[in-house]
Amino acid sequence: MREIIKDAYKVSELEHQFNDVDRISEENADKHYGDKYLIDEAKHHLYWANDSVSVTDPSDGDYKDFVKDKRQLEKFLSKWESKIQPHENDGLSFEKIMEKISL
């Protein structure tokens, strides 16, 4: 399994996205999700984490979780964004990737 996949599944927001929303196993993510897709997904979640941090009062119970998510995503992107490797599914939409998984 690729290291970027292992690291992605250690990031709370990405793990939730892949397991609970996409319902995709680590093995299928490893086979079908390219590095660029993972980076783009992390950037998308970082955008929302930044937004959540900026609009949430620090005394709110969720604030610490938002900050944690933001840090995890930033760490993931810092490590992997400059190491993107080409993948056969680069450029495919999420829907097309899901079609390939279900074949």
C-alpha cells in the first residue's frame, strides 16, 4: 500500500470522507485514488476547516476539533503536495473513479 494512502487514513477528515461518505476500503483507495485526487480532497477539507476555525468561538466545544482537523490536513499537505506521483485515474471525475471501482 502506498504511504500517501496510509497517511491519508490517519487524517480524521479524510478517513471520515473515505470510510463513511465514499465507503471505500483502503485497498480500493490505494488502487483507484491518485495522489492528485488525495491532495485535492485534502485541500477541499482544509478550506472548510479554515472556515470552521474562523467562524467558531474558541470557547465552543467543537473549536478544538476544528483546529485539530486543520493541523492534520496542513501536515498531510505539507508532506505530500510536492511528491505527487502520476496515476492512471488522474483527471477522472469522482463518478468515473467510482464506476471503475464497481466493475
